[in-house]
Amino acid sequence: MADNADGGIKVADGNVRNGYYRQMMSNIERQAIDEASMVRIAGQLAECIVEQIDSHASESSKNPVVIYLQGDLGAGKTTFSRAFIRAMGHQGAVKSPTYTLVEPYDLSPPVYHFDLYRLGDPEELEFMGIRDYFSGNAICLVEWPDKGYGILPVADLTLTLAYHTGGSRDLTLTAHNPSMSATLARLDII
Ligand SMILES: Nc1ncnc2c1ncn2[C@@H]1O[C@H](COP(=O)(O)OP(=O)(O)OP(=O)(O)O)[C@@H](O)[C@H]1O
Ligand SMILES: [Mg+2]
């Protein structure tokens, strides 16, 4: 991948996806040796993001926090999202939104968990009323974001999961703007 002059990122297929992933501002890596360690990292990220949102609570313009979760089938995107949502105080079940496309959580701030794997066409997001979800100070966790390319709002943070046999996972967290970079810097010292 390479940055291009307009701030877009040239992806492997040679196309420039301007503004989609945006530029990489900073990157941190973690290894989750097992599921419990993945749950812990998700909880730490949730804590840092909520702190960052709270520190900007007095600002009148509020923007959602958009997190893309990438990785193969079974990499742990839902496991990570579930732990993130529980760390934010949700006590019930967190089911995978594979069929519903989105599951809402009435938390503070609200969380919307998307799984776009079964999305036929990015345009369907418009019919779902995507703008209502990506608004205010919501946190949007999006599995399979590529399926929404062109309509889905850009990411503030991309989490990429890679798995190894035996249950360990490599996590790469990439911030795409200064605010998320500050959040990752906090996470880095926990
Ligand atoms: N270190 C780990 N982190 C996360 N999940 C793990 C880990 N080790 C084993 N697992 C298991 O791997 C599976 C991950 O499944 P999960 O549904 O979270 O993946 P996914 O990336 O959401 O897949 P999909 O693309 O199908 O939505 C779970 O069964 C979980 O118990
Ligand atoms: Mg999943």
C-alpha cells in the first residue's frame, strides 16, 4: 500500500480508495495469546475510546467513532466486539449480527455492531438508514466493512486480526486521525 497525493490509500488492486481508509496516522500491535487476552485488550480499547469521547464531551459538534474490524472468517471480530460491548456495560447477550446486519446497544455512548458479510450491495445501507446509526457520539463497530465500500463512512480506527493455529491472534490497530492516534497512545501505555 502507498499513500497518494490526495490522502487516499492505494490498495493492492491498484485502485485508489480516496478517503475510504484514510491515511495511517499511527499503528500499534498486540498479540492475544488466547481468547481471554483478546477480551482484555478489547476492554482496554473500549476504556480508552470512552475516555477520549468524554474528554471532548463539551464540544458542540459530535462525530461517531467508526471502527472497522478486518480478518478472515473466525479471526475473532465478533469475539472482540462482544468483549468491547460488555466492557462498555452491556450485561445481556451479544449476538453476531450476521443476519440482522446491525445490532444496537443502548449504552452511553450508544454502540452499533454491524456485520456486513451478507450485504448484497452497498446501496442497501442507504435503505437501512445508515445515517441514523453513524451520527452523534455513537461507536460503530463494523465487521466486513469492504462489503459497504462507497457508502459506508470512513474508519477512524481499523483493527486487523490474523490468526495462528492454537488460538493466538495478532492484532494491528491503525488510527486514521489525530484523535484516534491519541487514543492508541493511551492504550499503548496500559
Ligand atoms: N485468541 C482468540 N481470540 C478470539 N477468538 C478466539 C481466540 N482463540 C480462539 N478463538 C475462537 O475463535 C472463534 C472466533 O470467532 P468469531 O465469530 O469471533 O470470528 P469472526 O472473525 O467474527 O468470524 P466471521 O467472519 O465469521 O464473523 C471463536 O469460536 C473463539 O472462541
Ligand atoms: Mg463475526
